Amino acid sequence: MNKVYLITDFGAVADSNEFQTEKIQKAIDKCFKNGGGTVIVPEGVYLTGGIRIRSNCTLRLKSGATLKGSRNPEEYFGYLSDKVEPLSENEITNKVWRRTELDEVKDYTFMSRPGSRWNNALIKAVNAENVAIIGEENSFLDGSDCFDELGEENYRGPHCINMFNCKNVRLSGYSVILIISAIALTANDKKMPGKRILALCVIIFFLNGISSVAAKMHQIEKTYFCITETEFVIATGVAKFIIAAIAYMVVKIGKKDKNADKCNKSGFAWGVFLIVLSTLLSGLSYILQLNGAKNLPATVLYPLITGGTIIFSSVTGIIFFKEQISKKLILSIIICFAGTCMFL
């Protein structure tokens, strides 16, 4: 029988300005010591620092429940005083992220140890198995935009969730649908069914995510590799060409307009031209990004890349491809512009 532990039974109080970290952790520790079960976070907002979920434990946020992270990055080091499953000295480091150009040999200790500032999180698990974090409808994990001047890029705070060397992990109730929907707003072809637009956005979203992960592989200890800027631009150009070709084929194959061009030579040539143009523009953007990374802080560079890309694409479509200006397109540009300005 699955045992249930309410955090309020351990003294946690909702909607309080005081930290509930210790009380939430007590509920998790009790669940762990008794062989596992489910820790319930009932409706309300619970202010907390970093908490550690353990093997055979499920953390379930009920509808209306919010775990609101502290904005103080020092509140995420509870594992240093953990007496239930203390980390060994070899698992702890006080090393922090440094810009690559500051070191002759890049040291990745700051991210390869579970007990490190870089691996801090609102919800953390280390060497655990059979763990789950489940959020019911209208429940939230709120990182509170915690700023940390000692964090990565000298501003990034703790992760929302950090799983280090864990097995059989289940996350349920959290999604990236808002991001995908924002991308879908820029798709203004009314002849395309909404489901296909969303599917196309999902494909592009995850393929771009895969390419981003590949670009970061050099940061992983024991498996990193280095390539020159030229090689990186060429590699990403090839990846973008493949992604664009897939996207183009999805659109053409799924097109059901009987009066539309049926992949004739001119239509095919136009499609190839657009893909090549997209690849060249992508290469140019990466060159600008690589140069910008050397001279601009991440807080300026990243918003310009994300929001700026969507804004540029939308405006280009209006000017060069005579796309119809719709309320959705205008809303998408406004959202991206506002989001970009907020983070600058």
C-alpha cells in the first residue's frame, strides 16, 4: 500500500513569508525512511529553498499548489548538512563556473560533482531511483528568477529540477506547450490545419533542442570535444539544412489544396532556394552569435537570439513574402519583443 505524507502534518504552512524548506524535507525524509510513498503538497504557496527527493519517493503537487523557490541562491545548499544521505567529500566542490578564456585548461569540476553550486536546484535528487515529481492541473514549480552572480554566465541561479545519476525517473504534469504555442502563433498559413502547424512546431522545437545539446557536448567531462568556429558554423549549417528540408517536406506532403502547385519544377526550385537561403542566414547568425558571446553578457545575448529570431523571421515574411498581417502574428511579435526587453 502506497503511504501518503502531507507536508502540512510536518508543520509546513501555506502562503507564509517564512521558509518551509526544513518541514518539506522532513516529510520527504520520513517517506524515504519508511520505505517510500507519496509526499503531498496541498493547495497553497510554499516558500522554500532547495529540497532533496530520495529513492522510492513521489512528490505530488495537488491542484493549486506552488513550490516557490527562494530568490537567495544561498538557500539551495541544504545537502551540505544532509544527515540522511550525506554526500562524500569527493561529491562536493566549491568550484564555480568561469569563462573559458580565463583558464588555460577548462576545468569541469564545477558541473561534474552533485554537491556543487552549478547543480543546485529547487528539487534535487542524487544517486536515487524510482523517484517521481507529479503536478496536478494548476500546480506550479516557481523558480522565482533567482539571480546568482556566482552562477553560470555570472547570473544563472539554481535549476528547477536536477537529477544526478538517477534511475527510473518520472516527471508528469509539466510541459513546454506554452513555448511551442508561442512559436505556432507565427505560422500564418490559413490553408494549413492547426494540428499540422503545431506538429511542425514541435518537430522544429525538439530538433533545434537536439542541435543545441550537441553544441554543448564539449562541456561534458570525459566526452567533450573541441571544434573550430568554422567547423561549428558548417556543422550547424548542415543541421539547419536538414531541419529546413524536413519542415518543407512536411508542409508539401501535407498540403491538400487541389489548386496548389504539386511539386513542379518551379515549386521545387523555389523550395530549394528558400532552404539554402535559410541555411546561409543561419550560418551568418551563428557567426554573429559566436562573436557576440565574446563581447556581450549572456543576459543580453540570449534574449536577442531567441526573441530576435522570431521577430526577424516574422518581419521578413511580411516584407519579402507578402504574408498577411494577422492579429496572431502581431501578438507573437509583441510577446517576443516584450520578452526580449524584459531580460535585457
